[in-house]
Amino acid sequence: MPSPIHLHTVADLLARDHTLQLYCLRCDRWCQAPLEHLAAQGLADRPITALRFRCSRCGTLAERQLRPPELPPAQGTGWLEFRGTFPWNISEDNYQYNHYVK
């Protein structure tokens, strides 16, 4: 069984290449938390839940969103292969899903 990953501190996020995105609801604006800068200031062991970020424009407390590292590009051709019958009918006018019960 694989061991769980712990993403509790700034150092944990940096070690796993995760990012912490910040969102200001009032300004409808996203930015990325400066994790490397925080670690350089000695806050690497600080829990993520203890960090408070404010919008640089309006001062509103930012919402936080943890994001995993980006996936590498797919190595396949980009085509999917279906076997059997298709459970949908596609026409020019509409898209209709037909559920087949066997």
C-alpha cells in the first residue's frame, strides 16, 4: 500500500511541487502564493492553515486553493478507441444520449 503524502507546511508543498493559488472574491483575481519566498524567510515549517494572505489591491482576505503539479503531456496519439456499440446518437440538430440496458 502506498504511503500517504502530507501537505501540511510550506516545505511539504515545495517538496511535492504543489502550488498554493490565492483568490480575491472582491476583485475576482487569482495569483500564486510565493512559497519559495516564504521558505527563504524562515516560514518553511509554518502550517498552510496558519498562513493568511490579503489581496494587494483591496486588502480582502484571500481564499486558498491547493493545486497539484501539472501533468506531463500525453504520449498517445490523442485518439480514443471504442469497442462495441456506441450508447449515443449524434445528429446535426441535437445530441441525445440513449441508455442501453442489457
